[in-house]
Amino acid sequence: MRKLWLALIAIAVAAAGARAAENGVVTKASTYPVGETFARLERALTAKGMTVFARIDHRAEAERIGLPMRPAQLLIFGNPRGGTPLMVAAPTAALDLPLKALVWEDADGKVWLSYNTMTYLAQRHEIRGKDDLIRNLDGALDSMTAEALK
């Protein structure tokens, strides 16, 4: 049954114009620059009740110490209603929660938005009995990131 769900999620992600690697990372193309994609993502998340805990500009930190790096900004966000039951079920889930989304630019100047699927995190931390919550969170992540990219 689990393999069926993973296959269905992979098909849904592919249909949405994203690519999902076997490691649980979903990557979606953006038509906006990194800063604008990041701002749009933050607005889409907060509009749906997510709390933004931190913003990390990896490029700025690299440049601060004199190292070159393409633009890459990380947003750390979540909602205790979704995350707490997962951490109660598997305390190690707190290693990956709150959630993170990375907006980055590749060597060709193309901008991408990447994040881990909840299905992957549930497998990684062996979370049992939360299938509906995990499925709902995966759907919400897909929807909120799609909103940011349109």
C-alpha cells in the first residue's frame, strides 16, 4: 500500500511540473528571481497560517566571508497543529521540523524551489498511524508552493 501511495504522489508531483527525487526532495521551477520567489513563498505560507521561524540567506553568509555562491535562500516554517502530532509519534522528526524550503539558482541562472515531502520525512522517522495527516500536509505543501510560483 505504501508503494502505491508513493507512486501516486510521484505522479501528482510530475503532473504539477515538478520533479521529485527518490530522496524525497520536490523541486519546482520558478519564473521569478530568487528574492521574488522567496517573498512570494513567504506570503503564500503565512496566508495559510504558517509561522515563519527563520530566513537564511546562504549567499549573503558566503559573501560575508569572501566566498562566491549563487543565490540560495532557506525559509524555515511550520504550524504546531501539523508538526506536533508527528513529533509526538516520532521525536526524531524534530530534526526535520519545522519544515524548510529552499529557493536557489542553478549554474544556468534558472531559479528553483525545493522542499522535502512529508511522506519522505514520515518514512525517515518511521512515523506510524498519521497517514491522513501526512497526506494532507503533502497536499498543503504542494498547494502553497504552487501558489507562490504562479
